[in-house]
Amino acid sequence: MTHVVACSLAIEILIFEEYFMLLRFLLITFFCLMTSIAAADSVDIGLSDNSFQIGYEHPINLDDYGSSMVNGRFLYDGDDETKLGSLGLDFVGKPGNVSGLDLGVGTKLYVGSTDPDTDFINLAIGLRSSYIFPQLQGLGIAGYFYYAPEVFSFQDSEGLLEGGVRLTYAVLPKATLYIGYQNISLDVENRSSSRTIDDSVRIGFVAHF
């Protein structure tokens, strides 16, 4: 009986340490992003029945060639008990002077956990794009794709793939509404197939400072 209690206590301590590490990562990310608020900063909040996602993006450089953006995010998906934090760096510009079009490339660090008892750390590279239709008074589309190969995947993970698409509408100069679909799949160690850790349609808004 004493042995069982000791094992249970040890498991609880390990779980607490994992959540503490994730919380520490998110707090460091938050304070790094909030050290200064400048023009073009944005907050992104998206919701569904069983999940929510909160993001923050801050430009660290703006010039005639484009911008360098650092961003952080926290995601919770109740369907899969997924808790995920990410920190990214993207380089965004306007190729070919096409009105309304932005393209970007970048990298993103993922840290999180999901059921059953799966922890993951992944470093991904990816693409992002957005297009505002000039004749449609604020209507636009946006998409993104990030991939982490096995060589940049750690703990219980052997790879990660994230993709998403949004339909956006600028209701105000500093506020954009959207409806979007996002899917994140994880290749788990010693499993033959990937596991979906987030598969959601969310509505939300982006506020610009």
C-alpha cells in the first residue's frame, strides 16, 4: 500500500513539473513580447465550443523591404486535451508590389502536451500569406503552413505539421473579424500514424495597436 502511494505521489510530482515548465515558457514568451508595444502590434483571439487560442505579434523591424515579426501563442483544445505554447519569428513582405498581398517565411518553436501522456517540443519552418481584395472593402483570405521534421522534434514527438486558412473582414481600421480552420498533427514516437492534436473551426478577431 505504501509503495502504491509513493508511486502515485511521484507521478503527481512529474505532472506538476511538466506543467510548470510549460507555464514558465509561456510567461517568458509573454514578457518578451510585452516589453514594448508599438504600432502594428496585434492581439489575436479565436474561440470554438471546446477550444480557444490567444496570440500576440510584435514587429521588431520595419523598413521598405518588409517587416520582421515575433509572435507568441497559447492554445487549449478540450477535445484532445491539448495544451500548446509557441514562439515564432517571421519575415513578411509584399512581393512584386501586388496590392493587398503579403507573403512571409519563418520559424516556430512548439512546446506542449496532449493525451494520452504525450509531451512534445518541435522546431518548425513555414510559410504564411494574406490577401486583401482591393475591390471588396476589407474582405480577405489568409493561410499558413509549418512543418517540423523528426530531426527537430523532441520528447515523445517525431514530427509536427500545422496548417490553417482564414476568411477575414476588417470591420474597423484596428479590428478584423475572421472565421478560420486550423489543423495540427503530431507524429508520436513508436506509433505508425500521426495523431491530430487540434482540428477546429474558430471565430475570432485581431485587434491592431
